[in-house]
Amino acid sequence: MNPNSWISKTRSELGLILQDMQIEHLEKNWIYLATAMIGFMVVILSIGAVFLHLNPPSHWETIDSASLHLGGEFAEDKLGVQPSKPSDVIIQVKLVAARYGFFPREIVVPADKKIQFRMASLDVLHGAHIPMTNMSTMIVPGHISEVTTVFPKPGEYPLLCNEYCGMGHDHMWSKVTVLSQNDWDARKNEGKQP
Ligand SMILES: [Cu+2]
């Protein structure tokens, strides 16, 4: 290794510090190992954040939880999959989480298309988690949670609450049915989908 590289310099400096501190050889090895592990994790997290876009939800929008069902975008008749045109890049789905369920109970969306979930809680803290996707977020009362995901394969996916919200928490889940693009178009043509 090039003795002038920053890695060698850091290593020799760290070595001198450890020598001054009279640290046992074995202990030194553990310090190197722990430092390397932290470095490795930082690299993995950075790759995930920059290239795979695995970031914590950063959406910031507030709402009055106590009255959200009375009007506005989370009124009862405005929930579920929003009307879309074939040319739309994103399909929006609106959900309300309340003890103990997600409303509407069943959602049908197409595969291979960006689905943007907008969710709000009517009561306490809930979570929304769809296994095998990047959808995993808290639904904090007073805030709107927004997550965009793509379902790669048609099939049935569970939408689970992953924040303990009370006695019925275990039963708090909904079904997301993902259709192939052809089935989705057929369903739209039949007028079953807005
Ligand atoms: Cu829950």
C-alpha cells in the first residue's frame, strides 16, 4: 500500500495514539476491527442512499386527524385508488389508518407502475408495511405520510400495521391486489376502476 495514502496515514496515526495509550495488542486488533465494521456500514448505507434511493420518508405535511374524515382529500368518498389516465406516470392511493384497519379494506393497483400512497391516521400512531417492497413508514397522527413504491409482480400483498396501536393491532391489515398491466386495463375498461 502507498505509505502516503490517507489510509496508511490514518492507520499509522491511530497506531501512534494507541501506542501512547499502551493498549494491548489484542485490544488494538479489536479497535481496528470495530472501526473497519463501522466504516463498512457507513459505505453500505451511503450506497443504498445514493444509488438505491433507500431514504427515510422525508415528506412533511400536516392534517387535523380528528376531522379528516369530514372533508378534504381524506373524506370517506375520496379514499382508495384515485382516477387515472393511461398516460399517468403515478397512480395515487389514499388511505386512512384507524384502530384497527386500513380504509378502504381492499386496494387494486397495477404492477410495474409507480404507486403513491398518501396516508393519514384518524387516531393513534400506526405503521404501514408491505413486505418485499420499500413501503414501510409510520403514520403519525396529525401528519400525512407519503410513500411511492412499485410492485414488480402481480399477486396479493398484505398491508400490515407495524406499530403497536392497541389490543386489535394483530388484526390490523388490508389486502393489496396487484394486477398485470393487461388485467388492469381490462378492469378499467369494464368500469370497475376509476
Ligand atoms: Cu397497529
